[in-house]
Amino acid sequence: MKVYPRETLNFASRDITHALCSLIASPVDRGEDVRIFEQQFARRMGCDHGIAVSSGRFALALILQKGGLQPGDEVILPSFTYHAVPRILVAMKLKPVFVDSRESDFTIDPALVEQSITSRTKAIIPTHLYGQPAEMDAIIDIAEQHDLLVIEDCAQAMGATYHGRTVGSLGDAAMFSLAIAKNLGGFGGGIITTNDSELAEMLSAEVSSFPSRTRLSLLRSVFVSSMYWFLSHPTAFKYTTYPLIYASRYMGIDAIDLILDSIRRRPKNRGGVPRSMLKRFPDLNARILSHRLQSLDRETDGRIALAEAYNAVFEQIPGISIARLDPQNHNTYTAYGVRVPCQDPGQLQKILIRKGIDTRMKYMSACSELPPFQDSRVDCPVARRLTEELVHLPLAPHMDEEDARHIAETLRMAIIGEEKQS
């Protein structure tokens, strides 16, 4: 039986070999390769400046800090987003103001953004969800009327375009994630893009003041990434990770999520930012990402082909909903989520894992209902439904369009079986 991991890392074994050789033979931090990568990335995203940092979350924290936000200021963002984004706001003593999403494309609803603005509002963070650009023209118009900062969350949308313009070049600044599972993933990190030269200068000066990472910490990152790459490779996955997931599904848990949660560290904060983030971006990561940037469009085309194969099946199935793409936009499908009318999500996942299909639910959350954000609780019914109904399907380099059609048909049959049982 063929098996399908929920995600597979895009980089190859040669990247790991190159990283290990660099750790042995090259200086850890000269900065030259980082500057080259920053320039290449900014040019690819249609921006004047790129500033590489230790993580996507830290990229957001730096933008907020250098953008002049103060404790108590309000920041508007979608309720349906990754919980790490509002956590950064809370850590910096800012108040997240959650707004619901649109049913059509799952992104932030601009009409609700304007209704949420107060005298304390200082910024808007639209999330380009799963590679789908948010409605930026309306958001920017609102921001200009109220003199607000627009910070694009591009962690899931590298290379996506909105009305012919690349995301990350539309607002005042943008943050991207370079984590290992992203479509341009290395050994961790993030990058800021902006067309504001003054902001870029402040950000660069701040980052240059941080110490370099040690060889040991870099070796640890390479080791963790290598293990992740190995265990998510289809062959290794079938005989290692898959049996673990299969067994855990029947216990009503997600073993992978539990393992990842258990190994996350909780470093002490300095000014609301974890100390582990206060490090410079390493040259070895920059070299690998510069090389991988050259194949970004080809890899993106592969994901789009798989997503279109999924869409072709799901568009024929009543009750199943997919994000509707504005014809003027270009979705890069960093992930693929489909809304499924399901009475028992856990049972659905059990059926799919028996067929070799590893899925994930609640990767994104209605953050307005999570305990850490109780002070910002607001009713966001669309976000709540998306949290309960979205199933994230495999979208990996080893797959072809026939695999996507097989997974889509298997999901369809699983839904039919569940409906008969209910």
C-alpha cells in the first residue's frame, strides 16, 4: 500500500551534506552569504529590502518594535490564523483584536476590519492563508484612511501574487517563515521584506547587533531537520512514522502533534522575545536557501498541479467546500485545506489513515477562542467552523496528479461511509 505523509520536506540529502561540510570547513558567520540571499529574496518578492532573522515569529516582533508600537496598542488580525502570531503580540504586551474570515476564501474579512478600529489601533496583520492572498486593496485603503501599519503575514504564501503584485511587497512590511516545512525551507529562520528604506535600516542595525549562532546550535538544527526529512520521506515514513500515527489515531490522539509539542522549548523572555531568537541568521542557511530559491517556481508549479487535481474532484462533490480563488490572484498552495461536512472528524481520520493517508485537522485555529487570548475573546463563527471542518491533505513533492485524485476519491468515499453510518 502506498502511504502519504501529511507533509514532506522539499530539500534534498545534498542540502544536509552541504550543511555538515560547511559546519566543518567554513566560517560560521561572515555575513557575506546572508547579504547575497537577502538581496536575491527581496528581488524575487519585488521589494527593495530583505532582512534575514532567526525565525518568522521574530520577524514579526521586530517589525512591531521598529514600527513604533507600544504596550497597550491594538493590532487587528484574523481569528483564523496560526496561534504563534497573536502569541507574539501578547508577549509584547500588545492587544490582539480578532476579526472573522470570509466564507469564500478563508482570509480576513475587510468589512469587519474597519468595524474593529478604535483610537488604540495601530496596525493590521492580514494573513495570506495557505498561499491564498488576502484582499489587500481593501485592507490598504482602510489602513491609509486611519494611518495604520500594514504587516503582511506571508509565512504560508511565498511567491503568491495579488492582482499581479507579489505578496510581501504590498504593505509597509512583511514577514516570511523559512522553517523546514515551508515551500522555501532551510534549517529554520525567517525574513522581513519592505520598501521602506528607513525601516529597513533600523531592522538591519538591530539584527547586526545580535551574536552569531554557535556551531553546536547549528549542528543541532541540522540534525533535527535531517531527522524530520528522513521520517517524512515516503519510504521511511511507511515503516516508522506511519505505524505510530496509525496506532495513535485509534487512541483518539495525534502522536505527531504531541511529540512536537513536547520538544518545544520555553526559553526565558527578554522584552517579550525569546532569547533563542536573538541570534544572527547563519551563512550556511543562506547558501542553501540561495540555491533553493532558484527552484522555487518549479516546486510551486508542482504544488499547484496537485491542488488543481484535488479541486477538480472536490468541485463535483456536494457539501465539500474549497477556497475560491480570485482570477486576478495566484495561489501557491503552501498547504491544502478542504472543508468537509463531518459528524465525527476523528473517525474520518481513522478511515483515511487505514488507507495510508495522513491528514491533519486544527492546524490553524479560531484564536479568539483559545485560552491564551481570553482577554480578546470575540465571536467569529466562520473561524470556528473552519477550525472544526478543515481537513489538511498531503501536498508533497513525491506526489503526482494521480495521487491527488486517489486521495480526493478516498476522502469522498470516507464521507459517504460516515453519512451512511449516521
